[in-house]
Amino acid sequence: MSLAAVPGVVAVTTVAGGLPPTPLFPIQGALGDLLFGVLLWFLEQWYWLMDWIYYFTGLEVINPRYRFMHRALLVGLCVGVMAPLIGTFLVHRQLALIGDALAHTGFAGVAVGLFLNAVIDLGVSPYLTAVVVAMIAALFIELISEVTDAYNDVSMAIVLSTGFALGTTLISLNAGGLAVGVNQFLFGNLSTVSPQSAAILLALFVVIVGTVAVTRNQLLYITFDETAAAVSGISVNWYNRVMVMLTAMVVVGAMQIMGVILVAAMLVVPVAGATQVSRSFSESLVVSVVLAELAVLLGIAAAYYGGVTAGGIIVLFAVAIYVCTVVFGKLQSARGGRTTPEMGSIEAGTGTGTGAGAGDDD
């Protein structure tokens, strides 16, 4: 299988498990060395696992010569967990389009990183600056809504247009000899998943999953009854900010293989499919992760073997799976008299307490 068969994929030479000698994050001292060492160790173990699977299966997509595919699969699997994990909360709060707004500001963050690297030789990963800019934009979305009493879609539209305008302006300046392959950020590219960007994604994965695990009950309570959550003493504004910042992290992480234009689909489509066959919030969450992982794995394999853009084919598989869940849900309803729940109407559970105990479901 030639690398040239995959659109946008360029031939790259990497040493097995090799990482660049440059710092991974702008963290100096023992903490930075420790973080770098942990991420290096994990990537080494992932390479070893892929080599082991290749030895027994002979799958060309995980050929040891193509380390970038190993990293693309790792990023894809992480995205398949993170996106529906956050997207389930967003969809049931009718905030599905926030992913689009933050993806466009993430693109602005990439442009900021490339611009600063070209002008002052900052030496930082553009995906790291994308995380920072997207998180700031997420806070601005909440701030605009709170200060101006505007609807969420208004604040999202303002931030989306501002972010994309900033990104295109910085790219058009071409200052310091800046040359940007815009397509790889707009549509995603498997070969752009470098060891550094994969390590950043792993760090985001730990933060996102850990935060949701700790704040899950509060987020669930706010999702289904924001007024009651506020009355019970939960800081609604604080948890809203936490949710949008986590969304920004997911968007930037997924942008590596999905691209700016298609990244929001992974926040919405698997969750929409899960609602067709699930009866509780927890069940919907688990099913959405399974559907997302299936779409990612099929999409990456199709991109490699079929020579198509990864982001587009992943979304097409996700939509096809969604259609299958709709049909399955209708058949299930016809046979058993079960009514397919409408979006946002899945039962939160039987827990009615306050604070951390609120929102527990069976």
C-alpha cells in the first residue's frame, strides 16, 4: 500500500517509537520531564501493541513502517471516547452547534501558533495554541450570554465568525515566510498526527475523562434541570464554563484527523444515534461511545485502503450508523411497543437529591 494512495498523506520517516528531541510542552524542570517521560512511555507501549497486532493479523494499515497510522489510530480511539462523552451533555442541552464555533476558533489558534513560530520562533505546537485559544473562546461564549442576555446561538455565532476571521487574516498575512497547508487543518490529515500532537491529545484525554468522572452528577443535574440545580446550591455558571472548556479540548483534539469543518459531527451524530436505542442517560452515553469508535475505526481503515479523506469518510460512516440505529429503533418500537425517545427526553434517572448525589440513574 503506497502512502500516496491516501489524499494529503505525505511520506514520512520515523524511528520506531521515536519522539522529537524538542520539549513537548512549555513546562520547565522536573514536572515537564516527568510528563514527557510518561507520555513517551505510553506511546512506546502503543507502538509495541500495534506491532504485536500486525504480527498476528498482517493488517497493512498498522504496518510498523507507518508510525503515523499508529498515532492516527490512537488519536481516533481517544476521540471516539471524548467526543460522545462531552457531546451527550451538549446534545441534551441543545448546544450541539457549539462544536462548530469552537472548531473555527481552534483553527484560529492553529494560525496563531504558526504565526508566532514564524515570526518569533516560539517553537510551540500549533495544536497547543489551538487548545488555549479555543478554551478562551469557550469562556467568551458563556460570558457573552451572561452579560448581554443573548441566546447561546448568538454568542456562538459571534465567536465562530471572529475565530475564523482571525485565522484567515493571520494566514493571509504570510508574515515571516509563513506557509500553511490549510487543507490539513480544514479537512484533517492522518499524516499530521505527530508524536508531539498525539501526546498533547493523550494529556487532553486524561483531563477530560477525569473531569467528567469527578463532576458527572453535577453536570447531569444541570443538563436536565438547571433551575433546580441552582436552587440546590450548585454553581450553574461554573459548571457551564467547565463544560464549554472541555468541549474546546475535545474539538482541538479531534481536529487533527477530522478537520475544522467536520469535527463537530463527532460530538453530535453518535449521540443522536444512541438516543434512538437507549432508555437512560448512562445507556445513551455508553452506546454513543461504541458507535463513535466504530465510525472512527471504519473511517480510518477506509481512508487508508480507499484513498479518501479521513475526516469525511468517518462522518459518512457515523451518519450511516445513525441511519441504522433509527431503523433499529423503529423496528424495536413496532415489535415491543417501545416508543423511541425524542432528542433531549431520555430519562436522567430516579435520583432527585441535591449536590453530588443528584441525577444518579439506573
